[in-house]
Amino acid sequence: NACGSSSSTTTTPQSSNTVTIPVALASRFSVPPLTEVGTGSGNLTLDLDSGALSGTIGFTNLTANANAAHIHSGDAGTTTPGSIIVTLDVNNTSGELTVPASTVLDASQMTAMLSGQYYVNVHTTANATGEIRGQIVSSGYELIRVELKGENQVPPVTTVNSGVGYLLVNNTTGEIRGNVTNTGLDDANAAHIHKAFAGDSSGTIVTLVKDGTNPAFWTFSATLSAADLSSLTTGELYFNVHTPANGTGEVRGQLAPANVSVLRVALTAAEAQTSGTNATGTTTGSSLAYVTVNKGVSPATVKSNLSYTNLTPNINAHIHTDTGGGVVTPYVLTDNTSGTSTATIDLINGVEATFDANSLSGFENGILYINVHTNDNPGGELR
């Protein structure tokens, strides 16, 4: 996911008084994110009457034996290690973490666990603060993780700075909370959640608060309206961090839940020439497209935005399939009057269309492409 990456977990009630919560651990969930390749997965089962907690989590590919593992208090992305709630038994031979027998949570601890305030952390000698980590996310909640980059801004910003953000949402009430940790952006003067699909930009709906002691850390807590909660589920919200050098935003990341895929696609003349559609073999134009696919509904919906510069007139664009080249869905170009200007990037909002099962399969298997057609190259000038 070029606009950002996400992760989410759900739970399945097992009986009237127990829930089983799947937990996924990875090095990228550590704070700060690590490049190690360790992972873990398993289940925790909580008795809602007695508070009894049990479960086993397997782990693999650590840099060395795990020397400790715990359930800590704290939200995903928190930079300060939370207090230890449960010390897990570690078996490096079998690669398993086990909740000790007779572990019981009190009422406040159960509430905290069920509202996503606990995480599992596995420690090694090389990574004493944690090599793999995973939030405990119960039924009715979803955790979205996103990487913020300058290339996701509209228009793109060239910067070496970045960020990682987490948003936990109660899918019933619309309550959200989370944080963004920036790298190289201590001078940031604002951060928000905005409402627009990837490739477009729009107004603020939530303002983040800068930490008083850690200028890289921003937090938020709010309740989304029904409309904004619906927008979150379709991938229409994004994090944006603003700086003095880039007042409209230096790094950005789209908030994509598990059912949403967001792709950033750079269109080039070279690709069009390779495919034989660019008959003239030359162009000074360029184009950038974003495609958001919501697979949580049937048929899947498609929202796309395309920007371009310095193209010849009478532009139109489509998503095609490699198998036969037929048009899957067209862009509706709302403004092509200044497309020949090298000084202007025109945002073109595509209508929300749908993918049938075959098109969705083509999208997921990488056999769809975007083609921009012009008078000079009716077969496609950029692809």
C-alpha cells in the first residue's frame, strides 16, 4: 500500500461469558518500528464473569531467544512503555508464549483490555524494549496503522521526513483515539485528520495535540459523526502533518481499514510506448493517480483521483484490463482546460464506480492499468 499501510483484528464470542481475541505481533508494530522479521500470532481468551485469562501465542524469526514477554498497558504507537499487566511464560524451544495458569484480571483491567488499551511485547537482548509487538483489539474495534510520507501529499512533497500513525475506532459508537509519531518533524506546527480520498484534499475534522515533552508525538481522542465514521470505513480520511516549510502538509497517510486498498500509480510515457499505445513516442506530460477500492461492500466500489500536467488537449482516461484491454471503469474529467500548462497540476475527480468480481480479481492480481488518452495519442499517451 503506497499510501499507507494498515492492520486490524477482530474477535469472535465463544459463549455467553467468554471472548477469544486473536493477537498478531510484528516488528513493524514496535515503537519505533523495527526492520527485523520476527512475527507472532495466537489467541487470548477472557472469561467475562470471572476475569480469568488464558491463551497461547506462537512466535518465530526473532534475532535471538526471547528473554521476556508481557502484556503491557498502553495504546498502539505509545512511545513510553506501559506498566506490566501480565508476565507471560516463554518457551523458546516451542516458540510459544503462554498466559500463566490462574491469571485473573480485575474489572478495570478487563475493561481496559476490551477497549484496546493493552498490548503484547516480546523482548530480546538485541531489542530490549521489544522486538515484536501487537495490540490486543477486541470485537467491535478496529486498529488502523498508516505510514505518512511526503509523496502522498497533493501535490507530492519532496522530503526525507516521515511518520507512523495509529487509529483505534469503536465501530459502533464512532469513538476514536490514537497518535502519530513523526521522524524529522519536531518543528511541525499542526496535525489533523482530514476528510478526502487519496489524491484529493479537504477540510479538518479532528485536530491532534502535540506532546508537551516529546515534539515528535501527537495524540487525539474524539467521536466521529455517523457520516465521518462511514467515511473512515470507505478510506476517505487521512492524517496530515503540517510544518512551517509546508503549510498545507509535509507528510500524509490515508487511513485505510482492512476492507480498503489504496494504490498510488505513477503514469509514464515509457510504459505507454512499451505497450504500443503512444504512437508519437514522445510527450512532456506526466500523471499521478490514486485508486481506492472498498471491498467491504458488494460489488466493490472504486474511487479514483488523477492529476496531470503538460498533456495535449482532449484528455480522457480509463482503467483497463490487461486481458483484452477492455475498459473497466472510466474517469470523469471535470477540468481539462489547463492541462497543457507545465505550471499547473489539475486534480480530476473520478466518479465512484464499481468492480465486478472479475475486475476485483484483476485489481488484486495486478492485471489492471490506467491509460490517459489525448488527441496526439488516442491509444494512450501515458500509462
